[in-house]
Amino acid sequence: MTQRIFITGGASGLGRAMAEIYVRNGDKVCIADIDDEAGAETFTQLQSMGGSAHYVHCDVRQEDDFASAASWLKNNWGGVDIIINNAGVAQMGPIDKTSIEDWQWIIDINILSIAKSSRVFVPMLKKQGHGRIVNIASMAGLLHMPNASAYNATKAAVVAISETMLLELEDFGIDISVVCPAFFRTNLAKNMRASDPEQERVTKRLVERSRIGVEEISKAVVDGITKGDIHIFTHPQARQAWMMKRYLPFGMFLNKIRKQMKKLDERMARPEKDQS
């Protein structure tokens, strides 16, 4: 059965990779992005794969942009089956050096965009009597590393919002999934903000040196959506760490995290050719 998919941040990275999978599966995919040039290029690529695709400009900070996308989907495809709130940004730095402007920026994009998307799409899905909303969070929403208070807080909020929506919307035939990936090679660091150059350098190196790429992550996410998973984990080690946090005494868990952080610091200090 052909599905109708809407993906924010669909012009690049994880959003584009998921769009390509769905198009290969014969689904209809509407990608939304603020970068019109990248959106046009991705749209052309999706069409060249023989798929049914569309691109809409969407600044996820603007509820009217979601409304325009929803209107197009209703008028042209008769509705939507899966909404993937994928657009997101990162901010890194100690809490005492993170500006209020950066806090507001990341809250607007990572949290309020889901609220605005939901205000527009939930009524449509209720009227349809079915649908799935997929919110892309992060392991940072479950495991809270230092120097990322704003990012951790917004991704924890995405998890909380998703679990709330699950109970709130299940009687309307609307399913919810929340995705919690760890670091992987993507363009997240491209538009990130950091309180100092060192925090930016470390974050970019973590992303660039990740052992897993966007292709593997996108497949894991789509597989999880297809299976109807509520929590979708893409890294086995991250799932194990979350389980430790849930079941170990918190002090013991913190000691394990401190050891992992020390190993990570040592790894980041090594030249790239020495990474393994």
C-alpha cells in the first residue's frame, strides 16, 4: 500500500536519506526545508529515482508554513499517513556561557516546531482516523552529557512530548514514534551554535568521526517506523547505556559515564589517522 510521507528537514542529511528509502519503496514523499536550493536538488534526485515527490518551503518556526504544506498534501494527495518532524539544530557549551538568544533559538526549532506541526496536522489525522507522527529526538534526550544543557533539554522535551502524544492520540488512531540516535555522520554540525571554538571543534569531530553513517541510521529509523516501534534506537551501545541509567544506582551510572567521557576525551585528542 502506497504511503504519503511528509518530512521536515528533508533536503539533506537524515531527512533526505529517509525520503530516498520511501521513494524506493514506491511511497509518495513530500520533503520540506528552509533551504530551497538543496530542496530543489533533492526533489530532482527523488524524481530521477522514479518516485512521486514534492518539495515545499517550510521554516519550522512558522506555523503558517506547516499549514501551507498540509493544504498541499490534502489537495493533491488527499492527506498524509506519516509525518516525520526531523528538522533540528544543536547548541553546545557550558550552561554559564550559553546565551539566552541561543536558548531561544534551539527551543524555537527543536521544541516549538513540534508543537506547531502538531497544531496543524493532528486535526487532519483525527479527521482521517489514522496516521503516525515521528519525532526525531536524540540519545541526548535520555542521557545528559555535560556542555550540552540546551541541546539535552530540548531533546528530552521531544521525548516527553512524544510520550504524552502517544496517550493523548491513541484513541483517534494516531500512532507515535520517537527516534533517539546517538552521534552519526551527518550535517548536524553545519548549522550548530557553540559558546566557544573548542566546543564547536569537539562536536564536529564527534560527528565526522562517528563509525556509523546516515545510510545505516535512516534504514534503522524506517525499519522502526514500519514495525510500529514507539522508541526507535539506532545504536545498540546507546540503548545499553539507557538501560544502565534506568536500572543501576545513579551514582554507579555516573561513574560509568565519567569513565566513558575520559575515554572520549582521549580519543578526541588523538590525530585523526590514529582513530579506530
